[in-house]
Amino acid sequence: MTTHYSINQLRWQRFKRNRRGYFSLWLFLILFIISLFSDFIFNDRPILIKYQNNYYLPIFNFYPETEFGGEFQTQTNYLDPAVQNKIKDDGWIVWPPFHYTYNTLIHDTSSTFPTPPSKTHLLGTTDAGFDVLANIAYGFRISMFFALFLTFFTSIIGVLIGAIQGYYGGKVDLLGQRFIEIWSGLPELFVIILLASILPLNFWWLLAITVLFGWMALVGVVRAEFLRTRNFDYIRAAKAMGVSDSKIILRHMLPNAMIATLTFLPFILCGSISTLTALDFLGFGLPIDSPSLGRLLLQGKNNLQAPWLGISSFLVISILLSLLIFIGEAIRDAFDPNKGVYK
């Protein structure tokens, strides 16, 4: 008898046989892990400092200039040659590979902003004087966190509502469908514009608003699966034995619905990234001082004389979305029941 473990093993083998999706998964994981360490790659603060036999971690902590022999209690400007010389006279500094972050104003340029790619700034700078590569790294990270949170919360809400509609049916299902029809007709962009004029949108406010309008993606899939299985013999037997509705939903019906749900998650993730990118491009997304892939696209639109801005941001977004689509296709093939578990 085929065990649940062996079925999952066979699904994983089918996923690996989809070479495009398998290598896309590894490439996506590499890029995501690199973006997680953006602070250790692009930063205008050192990773580690030894000064007068004391060790400091400026990348995590605030240290005033007086800590290193300066005169002011303000945040130390580690790019200042005078500060660096004082530290090196009685210690040493461990720097990230690039001595700037996404909002560090670049001074070492020979032309006006935006500057073209160079050895120091591999993808050039923006018209505000910020490094493009650093903005891509930080923007990639914040886009992925936003998409992961949005996918997680919308999936939970969508699965829960779809399960309730499909399990109980009747008036519950009818009222739920009418509510979804009305709610889906609300103009999401106009609501965000209205709220942006009243409240200063930040990461969590924007996430909450998009969750309110994005939870309907999985309702139809889960609802259809529950409507299909609610009249199966083993479900009727469980009801006759007095098993509670919550246990039937969670233990007997939800695992079947999760197969279809998992195949949709990469595509929902892809749509979440597109949503944030579009909102940032239109100026109704994250705060203006946040790193953003959508805002880099806007930079390319506003500076046609600097094609590296539009090309770099377009390539990053298109590669990211393509990887997620390829991964989604591979997951769909791995869970395809028409292929059988033994193929």
C-alpha cells in the first residue's frame, strides 16, 4: 500500500523532472537568500569595528561620534575620512563589500545624476543620487516579504471562507457568493488613493488594505473542492458518528483542498509582487523613502536618457515573476492527479 510519505516523494520526483521549474526554484532561493543579507552587502556602516580593545557592531547598533574620539553625540558618519583615521589609529574596520545602502547619497561621481554604470556603481545611480544595485537588493527583499505576508494572510482567509461556504452550502454559500460579488466590485485602487490622502501609508497599512481585497483568490477553488467532497460516504459516516464540523473540515476535507491550493500559491505570490510594484509605480504604495522596484521603474520612465534605470528594474521584475511562474507550473504538474502517483 502506498503511504502518504511515498506519495509526497513521488510528487517531489515529478517536480524535479520539470527541469525549468526545479532550477527556477534554486535560483529563486539563491536570490532571496542574498537579498536577506543586503545589510551585510550594501551598507554605509561597518559590520565590525575594533577600537581601543573594544568591539562594536555599527550595522546593528547606534554609536555616537564621541565613542570613537569625535566631538558630537550624533550618529557616527563612518564614511568620513577623519572618523576612519581615528578608528584605524587604534583599531580596525570590517566593511561590507559596498560602502553604501539604498538611501546613501553618492558623492564620488564625475557627472550629474543619474550617472551611468561604473566600477564603483555597477548599475549606475538614480536621479536622486542613490545606487541602483543597492535599491534593487533592498527592493527585492521588501517586495518578497510583502508578497509572502500578503499570500499567507489572503490564503488563510480565502481557505477559511471557501471551506465554510462549501461545507455548509445552502444559504451560507448563497450569501457568501453574493457578498464576494459585491466586495470584488469595489475599486481597490480608488480606496487606496482615498486612504493615502487621509493616512500616511506604511508597509503594514498597505498590507492590510491589499489583504482586504486579495483574499478572494482561493475561495472558489476551496469552495468547489468542499462542495465535491461534502457528500462522500466517509464524510457522511463521520457526521453520523457525531464528529464535530471543525474536525471534519480540518482533518478530512481540508487536506484534499490543500492540493489545489498549493498549486495556486506561486501564482498568488506573483500577483502580490505585481500589485506592490504597480502601486509604487503609481505613487500610492510604500513611503517615498522605502526601496522599491516599482519606483525604480518610475525612475526609468522619467529618465529616458538613462536607459540603465528602466532596463535593470525591468529585468529584475521580469526574471523574478518568470521564476515564480515556472515554479508554479512545476508544482501544478507535481500535484496533477491525472498523471498518477506512480509516474
